Amino acid sequence: CFSETTLSAPCPINGLPIVRNVSELPQDNYGRPGLSHMTVAGSVLHGMKEVEIWLQTFAPGSETPIHRHSCEEVFVVLKGNATLYLAETHGSSPGKPIEFPIFANSTVHIPINDAHQVKNTGREDLQMLVIISRPPIKVFTYDDWFMPHTAARLKVPYYWDEQCVQESQKDEL
Amino acid sequence: CFSETTLSAPCPINGLPIVRNVSELPQDNYGRPGLSHMTVAGSVLHGMKEVEIWLQTFAPGSETPIHRHSCEEVFVVLKGNATLYLAETHGSSPGKPIEFPIFANSTVHIPINDAHQVKNTGREDLQMLVIISRPPIKVFTYDDWFMPHTAARLKVPYYWDEQCVQESQKDEL
Ligand SMILES: [Zn+2]
Ligand SMILES: [Zn+2]
């Protein structure tokens, strides 16, 4: 019981249809060159409470911000090759990250609160499913690896949740 | 800092390596004909606390039990065609289910506590990623759709967690 309009609307308000065609979900780069983001099953968008799933594609050379969050995060890489940068040190700033090659058919687990960045260092698109816990995501971003944790900026709602958080707040007025 | 031995061991005890090749993960049918199950990122197996991810393949004609659980569950269908049976009524038994066709590149959300079953009603393998919250999974199974909820059997630990739960209990003695 859902219409195409509901499915492709940016902020579906009637909850999460049981079966959805991923190719019909809205996608956007949210101002980040080379990114295609789709929220496959979301908290703000679809009423998920405990897990949220994204499908993200990164053009060669594009990347996530350096960031951290206190939720669990897992990637399942569907296509392409890339580099994960992960700062496992626990000083006053992230510090020099360790580099991990990631590749199609690999899965990646980001330790809670470790600063990290994914960059498409390959020659084709990187496509991956991203699974997070405790949505919606609350992200701290860094300008560089040596920026103090205390200077990291909290970005919440995150880019793809922004429009729908604003609409739901409007609804409450 | 992990060896191949750790990766392919059924119960890796040193936590979750950052990057893992999904094709090298252990797979088994756990006594269910036509099933291939892999725990991509697990609670009992890898120390995940809030989400768990499986890669499951169902041969034509094979199916899950009729079951329910109180965690969130999302499927992302990678290959094949199948039918989701979902009992949305809330009487004393699941009752006659609604049928939803599911297909490659669809995503499915199972409402909490609704009894459901996936059957590969297509002609090729069905492959899907399964994401659950609050692992490890605690499953109630039904012999048929008209079995009373009170007669459903709680199966915990679930099949793919069994061996490692037993090993960790042994370690604690
Ligand atoms: Zn992240
Ligand atoms: Zn289920």
C-alpha cells in the first residue's frame, strides 16, 4: 500500500514500505563532488529505529570527510577499489592514519569513535553498502588528521537527514 | 594484525579484523538444504554489539523457517527472485500471510515481531545481505502459519551462533 510518489518523495511520511526497488530511491550528492548517496533504509526518512543502511558510490578521487562517530559502522564493498584511512591512536588528535586497501567483496568494520576516511584511490567507481547502528548518525568532522578532538565539528542532522528533519520539525509547529 | 587462520576459524577469538575478504569467510548450510550462510560481521563471532550482517544464498525451492524476532531486519537482495510471506495480522497465530515478490536490487524491511518466511520461488539462486539489530538473534519458529504464538519455539543461540556460544562458555569454565 504505497504509491510511486511516496517512494520517490525525499521525506516519505507513511513509514517504510515492505519492499522497495533500490533503483527508484532518491539519490543526491549532498554538495559533495563525486558522491552518490541513497538512504536504503533510514531513521529520519523511513522510521527505522536501530539500524540504517546507505548505498554510496564514490567517483575516482572522491572521498568522505575525516570523521568519527560513536555508532557501529560496517561497509560491504560491492564494486571498485579504495583506501580506508583509520586513526587507531587515542591521543588528543586522530594522528597519522593507518592505510587499508579495500576492494569489491570485502567487508570493513570501523571501531567505535576511531577517526576514519574512505577515498576512492582506484580507477573505477567505488560502490558500497554502509550499515550503521543507533540512527540517525551524529558525525564529528575534522579538517585534517592533526586537528584536536576538541576542535572537531559536530554535524547533526547529517547532510542526507537535514531536509527531512526540518520538514518534521515544521510539522510539529 | 590477523592471520589467515584467525579469519577462517569458525570462532575467531581476537575480535573483528578491520578488512576481511567475504569470499574467505566460513560458510555452511547449518543443516538446512539449499542454504549457504556466512556471518559477514557478527556478535558472537566477531564482537559486534549493535548490528550483525549475514550473506545468505538460497537454492531454488529452499526457504527460511516461518519465524519472528523482535529485532529490526532489513534484506538487500543482490541476486535472484523470491517470495516474502509476511503475516501482518495480530491475532493468536500468524494467520494467512501476504505475499510480496522480492527481486535483485530490492530492499525489504521486516516489521518487528511479524512472522515471516522467505522462499526462493525463482529459477536461480537468491542471494541477499541480511542486516539485523540487537544481535545475537533470538528467533521464534513456527511449524505453520496457524500455529499459536504461544506454541512457537524459541531457538537461541541460533544455528550459526551455536558452536561459538558453546566454545565461549567452555572458555569461561
Ligand atoms: Zn563513518
Ligand atoms: Zn527474519
